[in-house]
Amino acid sequence: MKDADETGADLADRARKDGEQTPSIQPGGCLVEIGDDGRVLSASANTSSVLGSDAGDLLGTPLTERFSAEAVERLEQGFEALPPPYYRSNIFGIHLFGDNRIFDVAIHRHAARAIIEFEPMPDECPTHDADVIQPLLDRIRSSETLEQVWSLSADFLRELTGFDRVMVYRFDRDGGGEVISESLGGDLPSVLGCRLPAEDNLPEAGELTARNLPSMIDDVEAPPVPIVSIAASGSDPLDLSRAAHRAVPPEHLRPLRDMGVAASMSVSILRDEAPWGMMICHHPRPLRPDFRIRLAADMLTRFASAEISRREELLEKAQADRAREQYDRVIALVEADEENPGDLGELRRTIGEAIEIDGLAVSEGGRYRTCGHTPTEAECVALARHLETREGRERISSTSSLAETHPGLVAEERRIGGLIALPIRGRAGGYVMLFRSGMQAQRNRTDDPEAQGRDETGGGSPRSSERRDEAAGSRCAPWTGGDLRAAEVLRVALLEFARVRAEAALCRSKEKFRKLAFYDPLTGLPNRALFLDRFAAVAAQIRRSGEEMILLRLDVDHFKGINDTLGRQAGDALLHALAHRIEGALEGEETLARLGGDEFAAIVRHTGPVARVEAAADRIRKAACFPLALDGTEVTPSVSMGAAIFPRHGQDHRTLMHRADIALCRAKVTARGTCAVFDETMTVETGNVREIESDLRLALDRGELVLAYQPQLDLAEGRVTTVEALVRWKHPRLGLIPPQEFIPIAESTGLIHALSSWVITEACRQIRIWRDAGLDVRVGVNLSTIDARRDNLLTTLDAAMERHGISGSNLEVEITETLLLDPGDGAAKALFDGLRARGVHVAIDDFGTGYSALSYLKDLPCEKLKIDRVFIKDMSDIKSRVLVEAIVGLGRNLGKIVVAEGVETPEQYHALKDVGCDMLQGFLFARPEPADRLPALLGEIAEAVRSGYADPATQPLPVN
């Protein structure tokens, strides 16, 4: 029979000839792999010295030919007791050959295959079961502090195993770790407080810590034993990740040698099934505790893990409770003086009650105010920029070693060790930063290459064995899970504190901010957003009372001529004067709003006949028509009005506004300065409503409808990720009709349901065509508020997706804020729940022109907000820019993607990019195009992003 070395050489040579990589184990035991037919598939080269059977003879033979019947039965019982796919059996003694030799056996299951490890059972086998270690566990449980849990666990494990040194090594959040407790009983030097940086830990350490038996190295100098397999090519490789004797990589052994360690064992410490750290045992001479001792060590460590978890959870809960108390104090600081909330010193003291910090920095509109031990303001700005690039603006970014994770951004002499950064979403931007000072630290480091075992070429171990004291100034006491949980509890309050301070630089009170968001800056009247908010409130009351409401649309007659002849300043003066005159003519709770330009709207409640409409219009007409001096010229203004009555002429603001527009057009055509009330006989620009309705019915049957697609540019990714599908009508007589001319007719006649079904089905069909061609874009389809409320909309959506084999993630549904008017609307909730269940994305279209009350913004059931083009039109005007910034800030704070529609100029592009808008859509990038044009169009946009948009300051954007 060949000795083990010869057999190992033969097997390794056979593996090389077969083109296979040879796995290996440590020589403390031997290993065989058994296939589902009971034959040996793999064997370690030392089976002859351990079992007395040559490894080469074992390969391919059934267990029944090599082992005793009793042994085979015991092994099969152990194997059958293990559920797949992976499990570790209990260790048990077994007579393999019918003689007096007894082996410790461990079985690991992988599907139908088994890995069996053998170790000779010692002559005197100590008992280390639960009864023996129970007193140790009781002492750990009764310890008063968490530090005592660590210390007692290390002492008991050293006593149990016979190792010279036992350490408690805790992983930190930066990927490294630190020795936080130690038990010494021999000649090895202390390593308490030593830390390994992330790059010195094995990449797989965390995963293996959570999966394995206690990892044992009984002799660092013992060469590994090769394993050869006869498994067929293409079969699963031999999995040794759970083997107690798996070989250790050389890079893990070198530091042990440098530290004078000959034997090592590590046992994982878990918290909530995740790696927390390890109990690490060292000995200066070879040592191999038997299986039972290792199992007892595993049991002891698992108990210690549970006790550590329990103690840390209690500490973290207490810390979180303190944080909740401080949350209220931070909010009180804000509410005490919202224009200038409490000073940073008071805020720092408040935070310090929950999280130990030495300094604080708060962003205030691009600048940083600091308190305590912090970097400079310029360093905070640089750090914030680096965080945005490196961290991706996570909810909380943290590091215990600022110098290692963000090198060069903070001067070394400041000795800032740790950072917790909370990003402020929205227009204010920036961070709230919490700092800890660097501490006097002992690091596991050697500066002498000879002591490190390095040769002149730079080889050898990483920094390893010798310690030296250094005033690190670059590392703090690690942030604990409790620190981060407390920061999470305080986060909203701290960000509110920072937000209010940042907003104070722009507007000194919430009232001023509210006016910017909801009031027209020229006239002081409610803007479109607040008008529609009030419309919703009055509509809700009217639904309950049974009354009616007049919605008036007003235009200033000949306003363009006044602007052109007397100038914009005179036009503004006219609008300002008319606004106050008309507002003074209204009564009680009646509301007047400026929608934009010379367009106004009013809400008048009434219970009488149409004559009441005429009375309200007459009051407005008389108030407006007094002569007015503009830039030395006397003019006599007048207004034309169109009226629609709720709920007689429509159930939602969009329908009512459209019909009031129709009536306004009639008033302008018939006699300017008058008021017309909507009726069904009124026509739109393309002809009579009934004629269009008839033609539209035929259009659906004749295939006259087509979809055009307009891309949306994702600024972060620099490419188009979504396209909006826009329906067009190729009328055989009138030519191409845009949707704004026939959609209202479809809504009022019920054709909208058939039209929407066609759009959804056609969009799904086109998605399938593009996907088959390798083009991956999401397609957005517009849903009418009326159509969104029909019962079978989701059924239509399901049928279209199933027919064309696409998933909900390929679709985006665009709705208007009108659908959110009534928070208790069951149909709307069912629609949103159904869309989310199918993975369909939801976007709020024309955001800012609908129901945008701040109290409801947080509940918007969508992923995306699309800013209406009316706000984008004049971004060069500071007031318009402030409004857009407010919307972008609100969207970001709510975690929504913000899209700007109607982007037509490079100036708008740069302004929107500066305020942090996420996506842009408009003629600047592309007009709506046919489906077959889209692939080439996306390529053109991508090229423009790579070239023309790369340096906006020097390269103007192409305009399509």
C-alpha cells in the first residue's frame, strides 16, 4: 500500500491530467464524497493513514464494499435524517471496520450527495454536553454588562478548548474589525484593541462565518491534503464550504505565522443570522481539540451570540427611546422660531443625549454652519460632494474612519474620526453631518518590513503582529447599531431643522413659502394649484348639499395689443388692477384665481337658475370696465367670460374647465365683454361636437388612430429610459388632429373607454416589438380621469399585457391630480392598488395645475411627478424658477422622480438641471415621433448627451 504522500502525489497528478482543479483539506482528518448510488465520488489522499483504505482504491466503489454493515447503516441513517439542500449532522462515534477503532464522523448533505469527514476518536473522550457547560452559560446570563458577556465568553472558551489566547473580534461597518475582549493564559502577546482594516480581512470571511462549523487550523505548517474526484464532467463541483477540515488559503496563514501562532480556531458570532464577529482562539504549538470540544465551543458561542444580541437590543432600544425624546426637543427648537430655529449649540446638546458626538454641521442653502469639533466649512462642502458621488445619497451614510473612506477631504490635524451623514432631499440639498473626534488607538500594524516577514520585493503578510500606540486622529469609537438607529429616529426632525434653516435664506417664514407655492406673485391671487384645491373643497361640499357651483373662465379683451403697444410693465399693471377690481366684486366665499397670462377663473356658489350666472358675471363686468391710466394712456378694460355649472356640465375640474373654455370662445366670437354659459350645441374649433363624435367612432373602426412617442431624458443616467405614448387622429378630411381637440369629445360621449383600450393595447404591442429588437424602454400611457374610474380598466390592461407577453414594469400610467380629489374614493384606491400589484408605474401628469394641497402630497400613490409645461415656460424669471424649485424640492422630499415637461430651450435645460430635476421631456430633445423612428432617435439623443451636453457652458444643446 502506498503511503499518504505518494497517494496524494498520484491523485494530484491524475487531476492535472484530467484538467481539473484539485481541492484540498487539512490533514487533521480525512474526507470522502458519496454519490446518490452509494459509490465514492471523491476522497482525500490521507484515507490510508486515517481509515486504513487507500484513496485510489476507494474511488468508484460502494460503501458496502469498504465499511462494515453496521457502519454503513449508521451513515445511511445519519444521511437520511438531513433535509436537503444543505445541513450539518450531529457528530457521532462509529465502528467502521468491525474492530476496536472508533471514529468521530460528520456528515454534510448537498442534494442527494453526502460529504463524510472522519477523525479518530481519542482514547479518553471528555464529555462536553449541555449539562457540563450549563453552569458557564448561567454565569454569562447573570453578568451585569455587555463587556462582562464578552470577557466571560472568552475565558470559558479558553478553559474549554485549551488554547493559549481567545479573542472576541467584532466586525465594524467599514468592513474591518477590532479585538474588543481577550483571555490570555500563556506566552502569546496581548492584541486587545488591535484592528484589521477592511483590506486585510478575507473577502469571504463574513459569508463563511455565517455558514460553517468552527473553523479549525490545527497546524499552520502542515501541508494540505489533495482531493480527487471521479465525478463526470459538467457535474456540480465538490462543495467544501461546510467541511470542518477545509483547507485555509495561504494568505490567511501568513499573518498567523507572523504572530507566532501555530494553531487557530474561530467560531462565528451571529446576530439575527448575520455575522457580528468571531471568537478566535490561538495557540503557539499545534493543537487539535476533538470534535466534541469543538461542538461544545460552538454551543457556548451560540449562546453568547444570543446573549450579545439580547443585551445589544436592550441597549439600542433604550438609546432609541432617548432619541425619540430628543426628537420632540428638536421639533420644539424648530417650532419655537421657524424663521431661525434654535442655535446649533443647543441642537448639538440635544443630539448628544442620544448619540455621543463631538461636532455638528448643517447645510444652509449650499453653505455649512458648524458647531463643536468639525471640519471647516469648505471641507464640509467637499465632503458633501464626495458623499453624493460615492454614497449615492443614501438615507444614512456612516464611517468610523473618515480618513480611510474619504481620504484627503479633511485635514489630518483636525483629527476627525467618524461621520454620520443624513442627506437633505429637495431644493435645499446638502447634509446634516454628525462628527466624532479621532481617538488614541492601538492598531495592529508593523512598520518594519523584516518584522512583517516581507522580502525586498514587497511580498509577505499584510500589516499584522506588532502593535504601536499612535494618536490616530483618523478613527473614532465605532458607530453602533444603536447609534444608527437613534440617527434614524432623529433623522426627520434633524432634516426639518436643517430644511427650515436653509429655507430661511430664501424666505423667512412658512407663510412666505406658501405664497410662493400657491399664490400668483404679480396679483397676489390664488394660482392654479390653490384654485383647484379650493374647487375640490367646494365640490365636495356641493356633492353633500345638492347645490350648484359656477366655474367662470375670464380673459382680458385685447390684452396682447396692450402688451405689444404699451409694454409688458403696462400689461402687468393692468392685470394687477383688474385682479383687485374683480376680487372686490365677488361675495362671501367666492374665489378668484389667476391661471396664467391674462387668464383668470372664479368659483361662484349658487342655488338658482342660470340667471344667477348672469348676475355674477354682471358684477364682474361692471367692476372691470372703469377706465385706467397705463403709462400715460387711458384704457377702458373689459373681460370676456365663459361659464360652466357643476355638476350639471361636468363632474371634475378638467371637464368643467374645458366646457367653460368652450363657452368663453363663444363669448369672444359673439361679443367681447360678455358672458356665455356652456350648452351642448356649442362647437369646438374642428367643428360640431356631434360631427366629431361620429367621425371618432368611425376612426376607431377604420384604424385612423396612431401613436407617436416622445422620449424622456434621465439626467442621472444620461439616456432615455421612458417614452410617452401620445395618440394622434389621422382624419381623412381634416388631416392630423391633436388629442386636445378630440379627447374632451371622447370623454363627454363615452368613447374614451374604447379609445383608452386601443391605446393600451397598441402600446403593449409596440413594447413587444421593441423588446424583440433589443430596445428596452418603458412606455407611458395617459389615462383620462373618467376612464380611470371604469370597472374593467384593469381587466383591459391584463388582457393587453398577456396578449403581447409583457410585464407591468414595462408600462407607466399617467393620470392627473383630479383623480385624487376625494381621498375616500374607492374606485381610485382600487385602481392604484391594482396597478401596484401588477408592477405598473404611476405618474402624476400636469403636476402643479391640479389638486396639490400640501396635506395630500405625502399620500400621492405614484413614483413620478410631471411638472406642467406652464411652469417651465419662463424659467428665466426668478419667480417662475422659485415655483419650479419648490415643486422639485417637494417631490424629492417625498421620494418621487420629478419630470419637467415642455423643455424647449437650452436655458430651460440648464436651469432644470441646476435645481435637481430628474428627467426632462420636450421639443429640445425630440418631438413626438412614429414608433419606427424611435431607435434612431434614441441613438441621436444618446450621442447628443455624450457630446453636446457634456460641457453645457461651452457647447449649446441641439434643438430639434
